[in-house]
Amino acid sequence: MKNIKFILLASLLFSTFTSCFEAFHYIAFPKKPHPKKFQKLSNGKNKEIVIVPMVHLAKPKYYNTSTKIINTLRNDDFTIFYERVTYPKNADSLTLDTLRRKMRKLVGSPFGLKLTDTLHRNVYPNFFSSGRYLQQSAEIAGYSYSLDKNVDLSVVEILDAYKKQFGEIELTECDYKTKFNHRYWCDKLENKSYVVEKLREDFIIKNVLKSNAHKIALVYGKLHYKGLKERLINEGFEKVKY
């Protein structure tokens, strides 16, 4: 009975996460990436796009394969666009604390914690920090902060967009009292998909269309796979054989 409750709780928790915390099934049992399962699209003129769906917690073998695939694409003159929502570098501690709490309220879980850290076992299932899994990073998954291009909205841009559309995110006493290394049980926000998915995917496609690169690989969480593909098709791209 306890095991069933845990699975249900974990499933509910991860269903609220952003793309960095995908559906529980894919985090717990990530499948090996394979080039034939990636989607390639072309506008028939001057652009080819390969969508490389990524998971954010997996066994080493997964990332060994993704590294080989991304390196192959780069060697084939593909420009790599990767997903990375960042906090401002020069923010003071009070501003950073507020941003972290607002992002946690938005996505429903602490945003930016190391998934495999044993200090966070109050937040994530124990198997995350069992030593059998790795957390996605540029070095581990195969993309490069220096060679490739981060195409994503920042934390400030996401929160500003939410505020503009739905109003300011108001932090409560619960938000301030709940530690970041504990599970988040405070009131969560609705409409998070508007900024977590829609606006970010729109931003990515906008950058794809204006880029001078003729061949682009999009390395983003599986949560965005369908949205990116549909947006490209709406822009006149067609699926082609990879």
C-alpha cells in the first residue's frame, strides 16, 4: 500500500514539473536515444531541422549515446540549439531568493536543484541519488556552452511574461517557510504551460526562422517535442527521412 501511495505521489509531483522534470515514466525509465527516432524536417528551400528530444535524468549509457549523436550532427555542420533557463548572473541574494521562490510556485517544485544530490531526498525519490543515474548537463549530454547556442527564455523573462498575461506571482507565508530542499505543498499556479511551453517554444521557432544557419539541431526536453514539430509544420516545414 505504501509503495502504491509513493508511486501515485511521485507521478502527481512530476506531472507538474517543467520540461526539466518530465513525466515520471520517462525519468524513471528513460529509453535509449536513437537517431532513427529523431524527427527531421525541411522547408524544401534552405533549412533542415533535426529535433533531438532530451531527458534530464538517465543512466550513463543514455548520455553516451546522445553525445555521439550530437557530435555527429555538429560534424555534419548542424548548429546546435539547446535548452537552458537561466537565473541572472549578477542578481543580489534577496532578488535571487525571490526569483527562485516564484519559479518554484510557477512550476510546482524547486527549480534548479541538483536532482542526484542526496541532500534533496526530501524533494525527489531516493533512486535519483542512488548513483545509478546522471543529471543532464552540457558535458554529460553532448552539447557545449562554448560551441553551441543557448536559445531559451531566462527566468526573468518567463516571470515577466506570466505577470503580463496573468498578473504578479504573489508569494505567501507558505512559500517563504518552505525550504528549497523540501517538497513543495503550497498553492500552485494555473496557466504555467503558457510560459513554460507555449512562449518558450514560440521563442525557439522564431530564432530558428531568423537564423542564418541552414542546418539546426534542437536539443530540448521531450515535453517540447510535439510543440516544436507542430510549430515548424505550421511554418511550412515537412517531415523528411532522417
